[in-house]
Amino acid sequence: MWWSMPLTGTYARNLDDKHRLAIPKRLCDDFCEIDLKSLFIAPGVSRSLTLYSPAGFERLSRKLARKPANPAQRRTYTRLFYSAAERVELDAQGRVRIPERLVEFAGLERDVVLLGVLDHVEIWDAAIWNKFAVEQNLAFDEIADQAWE
């Protein structure tokens, strides 16, 4: 297993005027990296952002490099993904500053939600997440069946 503790939970937070976001201590602890001082933030799917620990981002990068795919699509994806990804420092209060381009990409307003998703954290605008969750929860059983096939 390449991570020690699966990241779980849903955390409501507020984005301040400088686009700073407090990362829950539990999530930082569950990344299982000693003396965690920075995270990597990158575009996700469905208008979300992803947060990885430095070791998690390195594992993701190795996985992407080995992934067989259409070469043109892989080049385009990696250009878009890595050009938008950025290392962000955790301040003394456990906050990170989200770059403006990523705030715009995810449509983040003041109210945001952080989701622990196995090996990474997703950041969603609260309204977008709530709409997504309501729509997808209606088909949860079907989605679960397909996920376990």
C-alpha cells in the first residue's frame, strides 16, 4: 500500500479574501508525512481541485508517467495539469493560499468543502459540491455496483 491512512471526511471551510484556506489538522495528520510544510494543489475533475502531499504528488506523477494512453491526449493532459499545479506552503495556522487561476478554475466562492478521497483531498465550492452530491446520491447503489465490478 502506498499510503498509510486513507483520507476521509467532509469539512466545511471558508475561503478568505486572500484565497487562504485552513486545512483541517486531521487531514494533514492523515497524509502521514513527518513535518508536513507544503502541499501540491492541482486541477481536479468536475470543477474541483486536488491537494496532495509532496510524496503523494510524486507517486501520482510516477503513475501518470507509466499510464498507457493516447500520446497526444497524454501530452495535452500533462501540459494542462502540471502547468496549473503548484506547491503551496502551509502557514503557521495550517492554511494554504490557493492561486487565483485555480480559484477561477473551480469556481470557488467563500464557502468551500474539503473531501478526504483515499490518497488526496478535493476542494469544491460548497454550492457546486452540494448539487453534485444530491444528483449522484440518487444513483449511489448503481454507482457502487459499477465501482465494485
